[in-house]
Amino acid sequence: MDALTFSALFTLLILCLALLARVFDHRITLAAVLGCTIYLVLDDLVTGLPHLVTTLDLLPGAWNWSGKLLSIGLAFAVIKMLRIPRTAVGLNRPQNGPGVVIGAVLGFVIWGVVLGYYFRPGQPDAETLLYQSTMPGFAEELAYRGIAPSILLGQVRHRSTHGGIPWVVICLTAAVFGIWHALQVTDGRLHLDMVPELIPFLGSLPGGYLRFRTNSLWVPIACHGAANLAFHAVGGLL
């Protein structure tokens, strides 16, 4: 029941934010709002599915490997079904020089170090370091910095990509990403923690910018993984 309540609230919040964003970016159609909402809600559902259906939790370990793999599987199914071009998602090499990529990754490493020093997550094991440096970055960036913006910008059915930095879409997906981390429903009670909301939101803004600045999703994926790794590694040293 809590999962269904979360999905209903998450759906409502995405719809409200996307409709607001539509006021500022007229490329966002009502069909795009609905499509993006359905996709992100489905992504949340499949990510949490192994916790609800234990037979789907096929991979051992303390972290949600199975859920992230289901999320990635859903993402590629949506790309295929909607015929979203690889360039629209950003599944191509960065088109800028290596200096931009290296600088971006180093910046996110510093961000992870600062957060790790402040929150001190404790001593990580090998599984934690491997999981945090790979799965969240790939699955979450693919959903929130790749597919969701593509749907919102109408880059489906092999339509060409839009030029420039779509700041309205970047801010919208960053806000939704923050809400996804912060919103909790426990025993029918709603909890919204602003710290887990603010940190993913702030990290998503440069991540979204880099996605369009470099025309590649691999850059925010690398930055996300590097920040997570730095966060847990530094936390274990304190």
C-alpha cells in the first residue's frame, strides 16, 4: 500500500512540475508531459520491484542490483519502443575536448569528498564501492538526464535533437530527481526530507548542463559514479 501511495504522489508531483515547466518551454507538449510522467513512475516501480517480489531479487548482496538492472532494461525498452535516437539520449562520445570531461569529473569528486566529510557514511565494503560507482550513475542518469529530457523535448520517432541548453527541462528533471530521493511513505504517512531533496537537485543541475554541453550522457554518468565513490571512500577514512 505504501508503494502505491508513493506512486500516486510521485505521479501528481511530476505532472504539476511538468505542467509548470511547459509555461516556460513551449516545446513541452501535453503528450510529452504524460509520457515523461508514465516513464518515470514506471522506472520507480521497476527499481523497487525486487523489494516487493523477492523472486525478482536474483543478484546477491546488500544493494539493489536487480532493481537497477530492471531500470536499465526498462530504459532501453522505452528507447526502442519510442524510437528515440541515440544522440537524443546522449549515448555517444563527448563532442568536446577531454579537458571539459576531466574538469567535470574532478569537480564532482570534490563534491563527493565534501559530502562524505560532512555526512560520514561509515566504512564501506567492496560491494558498496562497486555498486555506488556504477549502478546508480548509469541507471539514474539514463532515466533522468537521458530519456526523460528526450521525451519532454519531443525527440521521439527518430526526430532530430534540439540545439542549445534546455534549462527548463534540466531544472524540471533535477527537481523530480530530488523529490524521488526525498519522498517517503511509511505506514501511510508522508515524509519529505529536504536534505535528500536538495543534494540530488544541486548535483543534477551541472549534470544536466554537462549532458547537453558535451552532447553525451557518458559525462554525467562518469561524474555521478565518481561523486558516489568519493563520498563513500572519504566517509570510510574518517
